[in-house]
Amino acid sequence: MQSKCLIFLAVVSLLAFSYLLNATAIEEKAAARTALMHARECEKHLGPLPKFRYEDAIEIPITQNGKRVIVTADNIGKNLKSCDKPAAFGAPCQLGNRVGRYQGIKANGSPNPDVVFVTFFRDGGLGVIGHNIKTGATCFLSVKDEVDPRQGLPTPDEPKYNKAWQSPTVVGRDGCVKCHMADPFLHSPWIDQVRDPKNPDKPLVPLIADVDSPYFVIGKEFPAPPGRKPGAIHATIPKQLEGNMCVACHAPQCVPDFFNVKLDELKMSAPFHTMEMETREQWVKDREAVREYCRSLDIQYFD
Ligand code: HEC
Ligand code: HEC
């Protein structure tokens, strides 16, 4: 009798427990937004997302002793042992990566000069940053790992958008803003080799940051860039950096040690044509003060 009772109790509690587990799983599912839901939110701030194409993007050169290495079907994706201007992040001398740029459009199809989208085809994947220069609204997008972005990608108005693009939870967890911190776009001597065909004295990646430029990230799944108040449009300059030269032109930008190129050691201001290092005493001192501040933020780059 007693053992029957115990079994009954065990079964009941097991059922209750699995019900509870299920309920939280369903709740989480309901709360997790799809890539399409996030894309629609982005479109409210940026206008319709363009069709992002590999063919529209420009190859980022890899040179060795000033000579460009030609990309072929055989060597594409290969990471060379050395090159003149390594990528700051990821495989330093990888062949065949591309960067592209689109001007935004308004819902009625007319051009919107305030909005820019930048595509980055790297290491077989694709990351996209959409930014409204006037309002600061910024979207980070990324295709799923198993998707080859060179094969053509759906816009939000086309079927299977969610099959190709990562959900905002996944992109948010990637921590784009930990590196894309001072402003949406990061410059390096490698990526700045690609010039804007419409304006060849400028890099293709927009140069827009000043210390007050608006920047906030769309999507509740995305944390605020380090050191910024959640929801704030402008960066907070911490007390200890007042008067520091490094915050004269743009908000503090942290550069973790694992970068192939310590961008903060390069001579400012960008765009970076060369790998020339900053050696002036006061600048080096100010750079150290920014690094000290960065350490105080305790940013975990990879969990
Ligand atoms: C660990 C640092 C780091 C993280 C995290 C990171 N990026 Fe970047 N990203 C860079 C750097 C550095 C560059 C400049 C190219 C270079 O030299 O590597 C860059 C360049 C880009 C570009 C080209 C435009 C530009 O700003 O130069 C895009 C688009 C981009 N990243 C998207 C993303 C997205 C989307 C995420 C999150 C899913 C992300 N990145 C996360 C470091 C990072
Ligand atoms: C004269 C203006 C100016 C000063 C002063 C300056 N920078 Fe920059 N810096 C720039 C510009 C312009 C860029 C290009 C990037 C942009 O739009 O954010 C840049 C880019 C960077 C980057 C690469 C990441 C990125 O956002 O592209 C780092 C890191 C950086 N600066 C650190 C520093 C440090 C550290 C100091 C102080 C030693 C400093 N900067 C002083 C103008 C300046």
C-alpha cells in the first residue's frame, strides 16, 4: 500500500515537473523573436533592407611587400602566413573577403542619404551593419553559419528569411558592440584599402564618428555598447578621461589584446592608409588611460 502511494506520488511529481519544464520552454519560445521580426523593427528605423549581394561587394586586398596576391578559385579563403596590412580581427591575411556598401531608401523607394548599410563577407559568412547617421539607429545582422552568403540571400519581403538569417538572440549573444563600440563602424588599415568608388579619397566603410555622434542598437536582445547607458543615444565620457586627447574626435574605443593589429596604437586620425604607430609621449599616455578605463569595464570578449 505504502509503496503504491509512493509510486503514485513520484509519477504525479514527475508529471508536474515535466509540465513546468515544458511551460518555461514554450514561454521562452514565445518571447524569442525571429530574424524576420527583428528585420521589420530595423526597417522602421532604416527603411527597407536592400538585397545584399556578394557580387556588389568589393574584394579587400591582401598584399605582400606591396604586391597584391591574386585571388583564384584555388586559394580563396586561404589565410596566408604574412601580409602587409593584416585584418585587425579574425584570420589576419585571408584571401577573398569582401566589403560592400548600400545607400538606404525610403519606403516610397526614393534614396535616403542618412542611411547606410555595410556588408562584410568574411571567412565564408556575412555580417551586416545598417546605420542611420541622423538618428543613430543601428542594426547588426548575421547569416546562419550553415548558409553560404554567396548563393543569394532573401530580403524580408521574400520567403525563407528566417532560414537564412540568425535570430536576434543569437546575433545579440555574439556581442558585436563589444568591438563596434565607439561608433557602428570599425576602421583598420586592411579594410580601409577599399575606397568608395563614388568618392575615391574616402574609404568605403563610412567615416562618421565624432565624440557626439548618435549611436544606439535596435533590438531588445542587444546590449548597449560598453560604457554607455542602456538606451542612450550619445556616449558617456567618463570623468577620468576628460581632457584626454583620445576622446577629442570619437568616443572611447577598447581594443582587446587578441586583435592582430592594435588599432589604438595606430597614428590618428584615420582613415588608415599606413600602419604607422603613434609614439608621441602624451598620446601614448592618453592611450594608456583609455586602456585603463577599458579594463574597468571588464568586457568579456568570448564567453
Ligand atoms: C572581437 C571584435 C569584433 C566583434 C565581436 C565583431 N566585430 Fe565586426 N569587425 C571587427 C573589426 C576589427 C572590423 C574591421 C575589419 C578588420 O580589420 O578586421 C570589423 C568589421 C565589420 C564590418 C565591416 C564594416 C566595418 O565596421 O568595418 C561589419 C559589417 C561587421 N564587422 C559586422 C559585425 C557583426 C554583425 C558582428 C556581431 C555578430 C560583429 N561584427 C562582431 C571586430 C569585431
Ligand atoms: C584627430 C582625431 C582623432 C584623435 C585625436 C584620435 N582618433 Fe582614434 N580615430 C579617429 C578616426 C576618424 C577614426 C576612424 C573611425 C571612426 O569613424 O570611428 C579613429 C579610429 C580609432 C580606432 C579604431 C576603431 C574605430 O572606431 O575605427 C581606435 C581604437 C582609436 N581610434 C583609438 C584612439 C586612441 C587610443 C586615441 C588617442 C591616442 C585616438 N584614437 C585619438 C580620429 C581620432
